[in-house]
Amino acid sequence: MVNLFKKLSGLSDKKNQPAEVEAPKIEAGIDEPAEQEWLGSDYDEGQLSIDVYQTPDKLVVKSTIAGVKPADIDISINNDMLTIRGKRFSQEEIREESYLIKECYWGGFSRSVILPVEVDAEKVEAALDNGVLTVVLPKAKSAKQISIKVKEK
């Protein structure tokens, strides 16, 4: 019985030292072709930062997306999900080795957010002003809340 306890607790019979446990081996990194295939072609997209707030009659989504033309932005609503997608193009070709600092993101970006309330999709408006995208989503007229009493049988 003592040997069973020693094995379960990780103590070996030799000098009551904890048994050595091998660390799991990490073999494949993100560069493996199988993992790249699983991630799909959208893996290279940047994530758009957003602010979302509400008033009594609407939801408002704002995002800074300087350098993007309105024609390069796609906004869609599917069920209760708002998706903003687009591309930002660099104005000039610069060799990688010429960069001293490179923090700006160039290429495709997207952001999806679940809407907390039902919206009137037919009345949604979007505007781009000085690099700030504003999407206004009017709240749908909600039905009256009905209370249902539970009867005991």
C-alpha cells in the first residue's frame, strides 16, 4: 500500500525524491503547412478596433480607419452580427530592409460584433469623416413584454 501511495504522489522509492516528469514536446509551429491551411486565407487580416455605444433609439459603432476609401469598405448585417471589412493600401512600394519602424497595418482588415439589440437593417447609415467611420443602427421597435404566470398542476 505504501508503494502505491508513493507512485500516486510522484515519490520514487529512491531517496523519496519526486519522480521526474517529462515536459510535453511542442513540435509544430504556426509555420507548418497543415496549420496554415486550417487557418484559411483570412488569417492575414488585421482586426479593426471599434467603439460601440447606445442611445435610447440607436446603436452607434465608430472606428478609426484612416487611409481607406468608402468604396473599399464593406458593411453587412447577418442576423444579429455586424461585420465591417475592408482594405488599406500603401501609397508607395518600400523595401522591407528600408524600414526603421513599421507599426502601420496595410492590407485587409475586418471586425464582427454581435449586436445586443434588434436593429432596423433598412435604416442603417454609415459615413466616413476625416478617417473616422460611423455606423448608426436604429433600434427596431420592440414588441411589448408579456408576463406569463406559471400554474401548478
